[in-house]
Amino acid sequence: MDTSLLIPDAQASSPPALAAAPADAADVRMPLYRRLAEHYQGAILAGTLVAGDRMPSVRDLMRQHQVSLSTALQTLRHMEEGGWLEARPRSGYFVRQPRRSAIRPVQEPKSLVAIDPAQYVGIHEKVSKYIAQRQASAPAIDLSGMTCAPALYAVDTLKQAAIRALRERPELLTSAMPHNGNHTFRQAVARRALNAGMRIEADEVVVTHGCIEALNLALRAVAGPGDTIAVESPTYFGLLQALENLGMKALEIPTSPHTGISAEALELAARTYGNIKAVVVVPNLQNPLGCIMPDANKDKLVRLCEELRLPLIEDDAYTELADGNVAPSTLKSRDRSGNVIYCVSLSKVLAPGMRLGWMNGGRWHERVKMLKFTHTRANEEWTQVTAADFIASPGYDRHLRRLRQLLKEQRERMAEAIAVYFPEGTRLTVPNGGVGLWLELPSQVCSQQLFERALAEGVGVSPGAIFSNSNRYGHFLRICCGHPFTRELDQALRQLGRIGHSLADG
């Protein structure tokens, strides 16, 4: 969002005319009043304009942006209709409280009792059907994943780094690969880990094909077929698939949409069942909930797992996408005994197409290294050299700051649209970072039916049922907010809201 044109109030000095629309509204076919409205909506979302602030008057808009009376009036009326402004008699237009602030947050778990692993019925059939349906009808607007639009990544910088890597080392594509990954790449990620309070040396890093391979290796290092693994509820369906592939059972532990997994429920489950071999958690920007576990909860969880001698597997795919310039702390930074296995994905923050991740196996590290070698051998080296070049440069932090800001604006705009379009009773907790929104729909709305009807209309979403082996989340929905907020995206949310209203009305 270009903030050079934002006007804090009607008394501000006149800025230059509106030379260009914001990047997510640059289509010249968009009417000028819409471009101007989105310009000010961006200012509201960025906090430059807050509830109660006076908007520039019609005359001020005409003068400051060199637009006609008709365009100025249309801009203000359009923003009023969208819920951004309110008109006060003889006073003008004022920024109103965002509608999303009226949406109640997602409810806390109704019970602290874990789901008995004996109820485990498998996830493959459910998820496979969902994936097959989505692939058979590729949606025009796909909000089902958890990655950003390609344009949000540092495309040109990565391209130049890749070219430079081959120019300097043309044998990269024809040489045998280092068993545990490129040393320069491992140094680069170990240095960033050190800055985040984790003491991990380059030799203690194993490069993986994304985070899902790291999780598979971690699980195989500490458990075997038939064993029970504690997971969050809801949790990423890919983890449930991995457990089923490995012949392991999932024990779902109640997880708060605000504070993360319940340590109390985990302790009760561990003492009740006695055969839990490990616990897998996403403490920062949990998928799908989006919550960040408070530091006190992280301390408690690490201590508890050490006391119970329960291996703690940390899935860290989203920490770098948290709002602000100081990332939330990890569980691994609290690990003093090697009990935390740390699994990282760079797909969300660097580039999905590179499929890069890494891990540290804690006290199981040597076993992890051997499992990696026997399972897939080494990753190809070209992408690692490319990534290391970028990660070690000042441009990487600039990229992350830009990405976090864009995602924040997109989340806020999508949350506002959901508040306007979705049926009454919808609940939403807007996370402090990340690429996903977790919605609780009215109880009579089946998200599987919404998914199927939306897919038929060209819009993809993820129904809540695939995030659990239980039937707890049949009226929940995960929506990706990794795409710029365009007219097409706004229309897709309108469609989802209309389908939601239809299902709510029976």
C-alpha cells in the first residue's frame, strides 16, 4: 500500500493528486471513485485513520486529488455503504468502528477431555475426497491453501541469486550432493536461529524437503507403528495423514484459539493413557487456528514434557510471519535437555516452489540424520545455495517486513468483508500474523456443503472437518488470506457469504 498519498484529516495540507491506485487495485478499468475509496480503506486498515477521525470533505477530496464533484461524492457514499464511514448531519463523514470488531471471537474448547485414540477412524478417505474434488474442479479463486500469492515473494531477487549460484558454481547440477545439506545454507539458518535465542550449530542442521518431511523424520525417530502421538485439536490435516501413513494413532488434545494447546489436558491424557510417545505442536500461528501461545504457556509446556519424558516436536512454519519486527519465541529456545525436535519450513516465508525446510533433532539428532539418508537422501543443492545467498543478505529482512505488512492488510480487509457478508452468528478471531483465518460458522451451517457449493462456483476453501478425526469442526472453515484483496477476491467472499446465508436459512 502506497502511504504517500494518505490524508490524516480534512485540515491536512494538500498532497499531490492521486497518481496511481494501490498495488492491489491497479487495474485501470476500476472506476476512479473505487480506486480512491480503496486508497482510504487502506489508510484505515493501516491505522493512519482510526474510528472517529473526520474524512476530508467533498471539496477537500476534489482539491487534493483533482477529481470531480461526482467522483468525490461516489467515493464517500461507496465507503459508507461498505461500512467504513458514517455520515453525521451537518458534520460530514467520519471513520466508523470496523464491522469485524462486532464479530465475536471463536469459542474456547467446550471440554478439556482428549479424544480417545480408540475412536481413531483414519483421515485418508476424508482428506483424499477433499483433495480429489478440489483438483477435479480447479477453482478460479483458491482460498484453500496456506501460501502467499507468487507476487508477494522476492521473485527477482531469488532469480538473480539462482543465476549467480550457477555462474559461480556451474557444476552444482552435476555434482553429488552433501548428505546433510549445503554447508553455507546450514550456516545461514543456524545464524538466524541464534538471533532467535536458539543455540544450533550448522552441523546440527538437517536440510529437508519442507516441514512435512521434517515431521515424518521426527515421528519416526521417537515412535513406531501402533504408537500414540498427542496432537492439537484442530490440527493440520497433513499431520494426521502422516500419522496414518506411519501406522500411528492421533490423540487430539483440546487447543484454545487464543492460547494454544492445553497443558492441563495433555498432562491428564499422558497420565491416563500412559502410552503417548510424543506431542506435536505449532506454538506460533497455529494451523488452522492462527493463535500464538503466550510465553508462560510455552514455559509450562516445555517443563511438562521434560518431566514426563515426552518428546516435544515443534512445527515452525509461520513464526517469521508474525506481526511486528520481533518474532515470537520458540519452544526450542527454552530447550535445555534436547527434548525438543525443531522442524522448520521456508515454504511460507521464502518461496513455496523451493520446498525447503530444515530441522534439529535434539537428542535424537544422529538418528534423524540416518533416517533422512535412508528415506530420501540429500536435497538438491542449487536451491539451497540460492536460498543461503538471500537469507544471509539484508534484503531478506526487508522482504519479511514487506510480506508481514501486506499480509496484515490483507487479513484485515478479508476480516472486514467476512463481517459484512457472512451470516449472523459467524465467529472470527483475527490472528496477529500468518496467512489463514479460522471461522466458526453458525452451528446449522455444514462447511463441507459450503465447500462443495463454493467449489461449483469457482471458489476454493478448506472445510473444518478435515482438521480432525472427530466431528467437532463440521461448521468451521479455514480461508487463506495470502492473496491481494482485489475485486475478484471481494466477489468470492460475497459468494461464500451468500452460500453461508443459504445454508443457515435451511
